[in-house]
Amino acid sequence: MTVKRILIAQPAPNGASPYAELAQKHKLQIDFQPFVYVEGVSVKDFRAQRIDILSHTAIVFVSRTGIDNFFRLCEELRITVPETMKYFCLTEAIALYLQKYIIYRKRKIFFGKGTIESIIASIGTKHKGENFLLGLANICKPEFIKAFEKAKIKHTKAVLYCTLDSDLTKVDLSQYNMLVLYTGADVKSLINNFPAFKQEDMLLASFGPATLKALKAAKLKAVIQAPTPEAPSMAKALELFLATAKK
């Protein structure tokens, strides 16, 4: 099947992008349309969770969005986070983002290597006695909570922001040969916005195992998967697919 138009379920990139080079090289039209958007929970909704932030001695962040919304809520609730609070982040990049809100002190800030297991390892036995607040989205991996339960670490799940479906009523999927989906939430939005959607000749590209799992659950098939050793990025995966298709 000849691919001429691709829809990517992401915001349009700012500045130079490998997708621009891809479009020029293969004479494609590549459009960008976020299938989901993030909205911070309101003070009212946070209070409904009945969480006492100050009763916790450590916080876990898995994204920069979580950090932004945590400190926004604290400001709106007029809560001053004590200097003794410890922060555990999924990656070093997320940990460094904390500098936007607090003085970065290594003795209070810890980070993993991008996995749930690495977060648990960074807690270890030294910090196991802390009372952890898990700053998450409404959609989160159940394995994350289970890992804390298995390690018998005292914790509270706090929903700080929500991933919601974008309104895609103005999107005409029939104009595209391929859809590129990045998250399980993208798949959910696709199904919710287009309940009568049938894959038929539509090519689907999937980034990450969670997205692939969501596609399989929806009985949809991905012809392109990333990341892989050969294609660490979606742009590279598309390049390899298009190069093969021309042969």
C-alpha cells in the first residue's frame, strides 16, 4: 500500500523535526493532532480525594506534569511544603525539573532509571519508613501501585492531573493511510471518538508496549512498532518501513 498521508497523534513539533525530513524525502503529507490532552485536577476534586499532603514525608513524581500540578495545588491550598520533604523521581531529567520550585539538594532528591523497579531500588531500606505520596495521573500503570504494595512501602495514590480525550470530530480519518499512536490513551481516544472505526486498509504505528497492548485489546493491528534496537524512535521506524515498502 502506498503511504501518502500520515496522521500523528502528537502536537506539532516546534522547530526542526525528523518528520519534516521524512515528509520531504518520501513526498508525504504528515499532519499532527493530539488525541489526548492533560488537565490538572481542581482543588475541589483534589479535596474529594481526602489526602493530607503534610502527613506525607516523601513524594514520588513520574512526570514534569505531576510536579507542575502538585505545586500548583499546594499554592491554591495555601500549603507550604516543608524543607524536610523527600522527592523520588522516575528519571534524573524529572528530578532536575524540581529546580523550578525548590532548591535542589541531592540529600533530599533521588531518581530512578525510568522504571518502577528503579524507583523502588532508590527507596531501598534506608527510606522505606517514609510515608509516600504518589503523584500520578488518572490513568496510570497498575503495576506502579502493585510495586509499592509488594515492597510493603506505606503510600497514598494522589491523582494530580487527568489525561482526557481530545475532540476529534473535525478529523477525517479516511484522508489518511496511516495513524501513529504513542500511548494507550491515544488508542482509547481513537475508539471513543470513532466508535464505528474499522482498521481495514488503515496502517497503524505503535510506540511503546502499553500502546501495543491497548491496540491488541481493541483488536487492532500495528504494522510498525517502536522502539526497537533498529528503530529507537518512531521517525526511524517510519523511515525503515517506507524504505522497505518502496522495494
